[in-house]
Amino acid sequence: MDEQERYAQGMQVRRAVLGDAHVDRTLVNRTPFNEEFQEQITRHAWGEIWTRPGLPRHTRSLITIAMLIAMNREDELRMHLRAAANNGVTRDEIKELLMHSAIYCGVPAANATFHMAEAVFAQLDAAAAG
């Protein structure tokens, strides 16, 4: 597979996981400064890693959330909490992941993520209702 095919495959997965609206915002906000970076993450993160057959997207989504909790990356964490449903992850599974993260990442990290997840879920519910 060449780089152009990897980019196309990555963009397809990126849209499926994050949603068209998010990806479209990213494309609109491209600048000469960040353009190459956006292409790189589309090719490598989405086109190489998220497309690998060894783990289903559901599992990759849970792993990604756990790593973002551990690294305290709030913006990316919010994005992946929103995207998790696109990969078949339930809110109960996220709750269990957060309980588990309290042991391995620390109670403050889990507590902050519980609050963040509740806010994200409220926004998703409000958008779905109206």
C-alpha cells in the first residue's frame, strides 16, 4: 500500500470513528503550519494502527481512552469519549474502564474523567434530543 492509499484508508476510518463533523472541522482548520501533521496522523494513526486486524475498534477505543486518562490529555479524551459509541462502546463499559483506571491511573484522574464523561454524555444526549 502506498502513502496515498494509506491516507485514504486512514481518512475513512477517522471519519467512521470520530464522525464527519469533527473531521470536517479539522480539515477546515488546516493551516500551512499544521497540514503535514494532520496528514501524518491520518496516514499513521488512522491508516496504519486503527486499521490493523489484531484488535477490533471497540477494544482500540477503550485502550485509547485508558491511555489518555493516564496521560491527562483532556481534549483528546473528550474527543474519544464522544467517539466511543461509534465503535460500539457502551457507557457502562466506559464506567468500568474508569473504575479500573482509578486503580492504575489514580483516583484523581478517574474522578476528573467521570465528571468529563458525564458532561460529554449530557452534550450527546442534548444533541440527540433536539
